[in-house]
Amino acid sequence: MIHHYKNVTPQIDSTVFVAKDASIIGDVTIGEYSSVWFNTVIRGDVAPTRIGKRVSIQDLTMIHQSPDQPAIVEDDVTIGHQVTLHGATVRTNALIGMGSIILDGAEIGENAFIGAGSLVPPGKKIPAHTLALGRPAKVVRNLTEKDYEEMDRVRKSYVDKGQYYKNNTDLSIEF
């Protein structure tokens, strides 16, 4: 469901797949070929949320902000299942592993990988091209060529899958 908030309506590119049970509210912008998966909530009722091109926001994710702390997700980002992203910035080509929590003022660097279940505390900066994981998240190593290949595979598969879902609107089966 797409909702306005105080007369501000989400701006969603026509190529974006939005699952029917996702909720997108208020000051939210989503770029070309992105996808918002099942039971995801993106609220833009406190500050803006800006989501780039070819971003996958997977099932059960929640994106929100704090006053003067927008949520920014740059191009080609993968946000795994059941992620909480609150008032943080995720740079181009990053991957946020499922179940992770990224809090206010945190910044995930370009091509960084946040391992599943990690907690990135407020204000924490994760450098580009690194793997960080844990609670709280700590950088454990630089990414390898194999890591980049896997991140690219996941990113491309979600762009393709999102377009399939978008172009095949009646995928339900009645029992």
C-alpha cells in the first residue's frame, strides 16, 4: 500500500516492483528497477527516505528515520530479509545481511558487506570494501574478488526477480 503523509506522497519509479503487502508512506523516493518485497515497511513520516536504482529491499524489512536523520540507500544496494535500517546511510553496491540492524547516523561504505544478524550502532562508520559483522559490528577483513562476485550475483538476481514479479501481476493461486 502506498500512503501519503501530510500531503506528501511517495515518488516511486514506474519500473519498481512493490509487493502488494508492502507499505510505503510519505516522503520516500525509490529509483529505477528497485524492488520492495513482501511485508516490508518504508516510512517517510519523520525525515526523507531516498532509495536509489536497482536496490532490493527484501521481505520484512523496516526503514525509518529520526528528525534531521534521513534514511539514504544509494544505487545497487542489497538489503536482506528482516533488516531494520533507521536513519542511516548505505553507500553504492553495499550488501546488508538478513536480520541486521543499522541505526541512526551509521554509514555503510561503498561495496561493504554487513554480515547477517549484525548490529551497526549509531554513528558507526563501516569502511568501503570491508566485511563487518557481530553485535556490535566490527570489521573483520577486506572483501575478496569472490565476495564481490557473490554480491553482484545477488544484486542482479533481485533486479531480474523484481521485474518478473512486476510483469506477472497475477501470481496467486486460489485453493
